[in-house]
Amino acid sequence: LPDSAKEKPKQGKVLAVGEGKPLDDGKRAPFQVKVGDRVLFTSYAGSEVTIDGKEYLICTEDDLLAVVD
């Protein structure tokens, strides 16, 4: 595929995390990312919302591609 047709990942900063993914035994799985991490995600990941003029992405941890140093 030409470079113009390839999907380029976006990056952002983790501002908050939830309680974790529910497991079959009722407990919650710990997150692998933490607040402040810089992460890569695809253009189609999660849901984009705008609050007070700022854009945010709400997504699951499964939507993230990588944590960037």
C-alpha cells in the first residue's frame, strides 16, 4: 500500500483510568497503563467526545496499541 493509504496511529496522554476489566470471578483486572502514560491508538479507537472545547477519547485498554516512553 502507498504511504497515503496506510493508517497512521495517533498518540495521546492517559488522563484517567477506570476500575479495571471485570473478570469471571467478579474481581477486576489491573490496568497495564497508568495516568500520565503516553499511548498510541488507531484512528478508529474508542469514542471521541468534546467537553468544554477540549477533545477527549474514551476507549478500552484493548484499543491501545502501545505505551510510548
